[in-house]
Amino acid sequence: MKRLPHPLVSAIPLVVLIGLLAMVIALFGSDSLSGGSQVSLLAAMAVCVFISMVFYREPWKSFEQQIEKTVGGVAIIAYLPYCFFNILSPLMTILVAALGWKIKNRRDVS
């Protein structure tokens, strides 16, 4: 039988997440939703996985199986509309680079 982690150990990733989110908000203010908060979430998840693998000897395979069980049953056609911009973005980047379009610097706009 697997042993359950102590509630304080379970709180470590939450404390890390709250701390990182506070730091992101302090640094970026209203722009904190542009990516810093997602990085904070990934870092807290990495802490959670680290604790599970190192201290509780949980194999990586169990994480893979849980991810597959959670999102593996979703049909491709169900999430295909959400992939539209993932497919379009590299194509637009190549097109903009080929056309030589640039973002003007504010000092040059006057």
C-alpha cells in the first residue's frame, strides 16, 4: 500500500506556487498574465513531481499513465479547433520574416 504524504509536505507545492505568483505580480504588475504565471504553475508542478519521485519513490511511468488516463480519451477532432493558432503561428512568422515586416521602435515613430 502506498503511503500518503503528510499534509505539510502536500502544501509545499502550493507555497511555492503562491510565492512565485506573488513575485511575478510584483515584477510584472498587470502584464503578469502574459506568461510569467504559467511558468510559475509549471515550476510548482515540477516541485510536486520532484517530491513524489524523490521522497515517495513514485516512478515516472505512473505520472505518464495518469496523464494518459486524464487526457488520453479526448478525440483529436474535439481539440483540433484549438490547435488552429498553433498551426498558423509558424506560418505567419515565416511569412512576416519573408516580407521583411518589422516592429517599429517608439523612438523611430515620431
